[in-house]
Amino acid sequence: APRFQATGKMDDGQDEGGDDVDRTKDDGDDDGECLEEGAAIRSIAFHSTGDYMLMGMDHPIIRLYDYETLKCFVSSNNHAQHTLPVSAICWNTDCTMYASCSMDGSIKLWDGVSSRCIKTFSEAHSGAEVTSIQFSRNGKYVLSSGKDSVVKLWEVTSGNVLNEYVGVTQQSHRTGAMFNHTEDLIIAPDEKGMAVGCWDARTAEPHPQLVTGHNNVIRTVQHSPTMPAFMSCSDDFRARFWYYRGI
């Protein structure tokens, strides 16, 4: 089992076409621009070229922005959209596809060029809100978590669930789950014990949970893409950096 070590601590719109967007100059010293939406923004994902930006909001319709012009695009098929607000959104590695998850309990896969909905996994987490989504590096698999306290690994082509990872509580917050840098492990916060759960990605066998020392809900974990380390961020106003060995 991996051994974890804390190495640092840091304290402290309803339309379909984007008409609610307010593009105004920032009042600060720099020349940046402010993109103001008509609903709370929940998730943003940049295209690998940096030219486009996906946005998931407190609204069922996903928006794609041209980063230079801030022109907004949406899928032409309204019936393919989510029926409740989007929780999270992400591209696959080569940006030929993106995935979204929603409060409506579904996961959707979209063509990265046409924004056509390719596949829908309905009631992906027994009807509970799906809170996070992540592609594997090869794009063949999708990792999701939901408020049913289950983390799932899906095969993209078949839509089948290959593994389920259980043992953490995720019922009240959008806490999520993700691969480690080698995709051998999966980690996810436990909102009940303020710990981080860890599993073998292939066998779904659990490793001992990491007792983080946080004294409030861990909202998210973010793993390094290149090294055995991750950050845990909590409502206790602290972020902790973890390095682990022994995989």
C-alpha cells in the first residue's frame, strides 16, 4: 500500500445561445476581459490548443467559447442536452471528445468538433447527481463519482461499468475523484471522515485511507500529472500537499 506523507500546508443564464454573456473590460490595471454569465459557473475546461473553452454552469446547456473572440457556441440539438445543471466537464487528451456530468444523474459524451452528443449514460449513479468526470489518458475510459458515494470506471465504447470503488461517503458535496499520475490508483475524498480514499484502479481493492488532519469537509483533491503527489483542499481554509511512496 502507498504511504502518504504531508510535506506542506497552505493556509490561507437561461438562453441557449449565450445572449446573457456580458463581455466588458476589467477595471483593473491589466488589459484582461471579464466574461460574465447569467448563471453560476461550475466547471471550465480549456482545449489543448488554448483556442477554446468549455463551460458548465448552473444551467443544463454546455457552452463552448472561442477564447479570442468569446463567441459562444452550443449544440444544435437541444434534446441532447442535460435536463438539470452541469456539475463538471472535461476534454479527453487529444480533444476529439469531451464529457459532461450533471445533477440530472447522467454522463454525456460529446464530439469535440461538432459538439454532437455521442452517448448518454442515464442514471449513471443510481439517479444521484454525478459530481466529477475524468478521461483516462488513452481516452478509452471515464472515471466518475456521484452522490451515491460510489466511484465508477466506465468503458467509453460500450458504456459498461468496469469497476466500482466504494468505501467513502460523498452525499452532500461535489467532492469528486481522480486518477493518480500513473493511473494505477484512484483517490477520492471522504466527506464523513475528512480522509482520502485510495484504490487499486484495476482491481478496485482499497488501500488504507489517508487521515489528512483536515477538520472540515475536503472539497477536492488534485493529483500531480507527473509525480506521486497531490493536494487536498478543505473547508477548514487549508490546502495540504501530500507525497507518497510504496506503490
